[in-house]
Amino acid sequence: KNQVEQSPQSLIILEGKNCTLQCNYTVSPFSNLRWYKQDTGRGPVSLTIMTFSENTKSNGRYTATLDADTKQSSLHITASQLSDSASYICVVTVGAGKSTFGDGTTLTVKP
Amino acid sequence: EAQVTQNPRYLITVTGKKLTVTCSQNMNHEYMSWYRQDPGLGLRQIYYSMNVEVTDKGDVPEGYKVSRKEKRNFPLILESPSPNQTSLYFCASKLNRGGAHEQYFGPGTRLTVT
């Protein structure tokens, strides 16, 4: 069964600190991996999209990495802000176009 | 502005009363899909459409219907809603199913079935 596992389930950090969220997947054949940010009660918003040949992609303070050999991805957030408090979702798409969503990591940034 | 719109945003209804949630996109995307999101379960795909008149079941299609008569619209129909369909629903679209294309989500529809 294709799966996408995210860790930790939840995380609390202080404003200004960095953090890293993890995503491990077993889906095959891999096509691309996306990270989304979802504010409570709102639709997910895309942060990064990476294909097999890309191992890092940045979007402002967000940097995603991909290791296709170990089937792992991480999302690093630098100098966190209160507005980074949200759920972060990892989504892996296979070659036929079907996507599998992780359950997300809930990040809380405290002042 | 590129966007996906959904209506209504909030809906409270009773068991068995047919309802339709509309979804519209202005980006000329071929691929559209519906998801539901429940606490602890993440986003699960209900139905998707790869183009006009082409629809297929996702992971949790039971109790739902869809239609795609026009490229921009993809309504979700609950013929006989039940309390277990109480959820937060999202419509999404992207250029096509394959490839690393940006997927845009609507603002969500919170449905309560009593």
C-alpha cells in the first residue's frame, strides 16, 4: 500500500527558532513531492514541488529537501514567525498522477 | 486572479436532504478533484475529473456524485446526506493530472449533517 508518513505529529517552537519536518514515503513509481501549508479551516497552499531529479527547493524561509534513494523529504523553516503556525502536509504523486497525502504536522510558533 | 471558488462556505442540513456544493476555477485547468478532511485522517480524495465528461472515483466515493459538464465547474452532489458526511470539503484544480503542476485549493465548505 502506498503510504506517506509525517513526523512529528505536532511541534511547538519559539518565534525566531528553526525547525525541520519530516516526510517518509513508500509510493512508487515516484513522480513528484509537494509540501503544503494549511492554516486552520482554510485550503492548503503550495510551498514547494520537487521532481525526482531535484534534491532541494526553497521558497523564502521554507526549504524542502528530497532524497529519492531513501524516500525521505524534509521541510526546514528558518527564523520562524507566528504566522508559520499551521499544518504542513506532504503529498507524493506517482507516475499515473494519483496523489497520496500525509496526515500533516501541526506547527505552533509561540512568542 | 487565479482562484478556485466554492459555495456555500458553510452548510447545516438534515439527513436525506439532497444538496450540491459548487466548485469553479478560472485557470482553464483540465484536472479537478474533491477532497474531504476529517480530524486525524488528513485529506482524502472523493472524486476527480481529468477533463469535461471524464470523472472517476477517488478513495472515498461512497455517498457522493459529481459531474463535469463544463471545464470550469465541478459540483459535488450528496443525494441523501448522512451524519457521517459531516466534514470539511475542498475542491482543487491543476493543469492536468500528471506532471509537477501547481494544485490550487478552494477555501473549503464546512458541512454539518444532523
